Amino acid sequence: MVEVFKTNVQRRGVANALVALLHNNFPGSRINFDLEDCDRVLRVEGDNFHPEKVMMLVNENGFQCHIMED
């Protein structure tokens, strides 16, 4: 399963911290940010993650996070 999220994360350090947090919650998933993209894309790929929880964790850390529509 692959899900792509639009965020408002702008700093690499913040992105790295969020990736670490998400890896702790969804071990084995591939997680990365593309901060060069205008949508500050967060991509999560794996079998054992829940998009709603990804959004909740990012939101709880003070950032916007929404599933990108096709």
C-alpha cells in the first residue's frame, strides 16, 4: 500500500524528526518527504500503516497533513 500526503512541513530537520516518529509507529514502512515539491509531499509505503494515524501524528506535531487526491 502506498499513500501520498500533502503537508506544510518546510524544514528538513522537522521532516527527519517526523519520519523517525512515523517509523516508530509503523516499523518496516518506507517513509520520506519531498520538500522540493510545492505540496511538501509525505510518502508512506508499507503493509502495516493506517493513513488516519499518519495524519493524526503529523497534526499532533503542529503540521497540516491531508491525503492527496489522484
